[in-house]
Amino acid sequence: MAKFCTNCGKKLVDGRPCDCMKKQSKKVEEVESNAGDMLNDFLEAFKGIFAKPVETMKKYANSSKIILAMIMIAVNSLVFGLYVYLFAKESIGLFSSSLLGIGRAASVPASVFFWPFLFMIVFFFALAGLLYLFCGPVLKDEADFKEIVGLVGVNALLTTVTILVALIFIFIKPVISIILLAIGGVMYLLNTYHGFTNLVGIDKNKMMYVFTASYAITLFIVCYILPKIFM
């Protein structure tokens, strides 16, 4: 009478034990190894984008780093959503206590976190998509969308750090918090533009117009079109 593996149901041959557990163990080890490698890459990019930004952008503006870039974008968007939520909560609480004479505890809907998070996700991918559109189909350059996403993602680490610092200043000096946020945005734009010039092969004279147009359209989408659709 044929025997079957109690774990996977596979028919056993000559009474030999099934190798399904070995395969499962190997898969688990591969997943753990990949997760470990991704974490190491994230930490390395986190340090490198400040210490050696040019080299780091060259390394991570790579199609093989697309998953890591998406994680960087998600982390940045989460932190930004948290910043807007806490800033709104603190501002409403301050207004209530100083002008209305009531406690500072303020109730802020979860949508105050969700919409900034969603809009930042759209911002990064819209910017990457438009840069690719202008460089690829429009100007006939051999641009790689995944590489551009990698560039956009690794530079998102810059604003992630500045937003985290700005979070602290929400409760100390909100004006400084806003200034830090603006500095992070400027750093992001400068680094992304610099990395973009090294990533694609279009005429340098057209570079400024491509980047400016892509950024302007992205802002229009995020600041005007998305609120019209969702809010």
C-alpha cells in the first residue's frame, strides 16, 4: 500500500522520508537572507546618502534595487503623514488653549494622516513617471523607469531624516519645524536633479526644462487634481 507524506501529501517512494521539510527550510532561509540583505542595504544607503551622496545615488539608482526604493518611499510617506497629523493636533491644541481657554487635548481624524501619506506616494511615483516619460518616449533617451524610481527612492531618505527631526520641533518650536521641512525639500530636489543628470543621457541644455516640467506637473497633480478627486 502506497504511503504519503503527512505534511505535503506527496507519495513516498520506497518508504524514504519526504524532502518537503528541507525545501521549506531552504525557502525560509532564503527569505531571511533576502530580508537581512535588504536591511543592510537600507542602512548603508541611509548613511551613504549623507556621507557620499553621489556614489550612493549611482549604486541605488539601479533596477535591481526597485523593491528597496519602494520601501524607502513608503517609509518617507509614513513619516510625512505622521508629521502632518502631529502638527495638526499640536496646532489645534495650542489654538484651543491660548484663544479658547480650554485644554490642549485635540481630536484629529485619521484622514489627516492618511491623505498626506497617499499624496506623498503619488508624488514620488508621479515624479519618477514624468521624468521617464520626458526622457524616454519624448526625447528618445534610453531611460529606465526602475532606475529613476531607485534614484527618487534613495533621495527620499534625505527628507525622511529631516522630517523626523522636524517632528521633535513640533513640540518645541513649530516655526523651526516648518523651516527644517523646507530645507529637507530643497536638499531632496538638488540631490535628485544632480543624480538625474548622471543617470540619463539627454542634452544637458534640456535637463533643467525636463526636471522643472516634471516637478511642476507632479505638484499640480498632488496639490490640485488629487484633492479634487479624493477630498
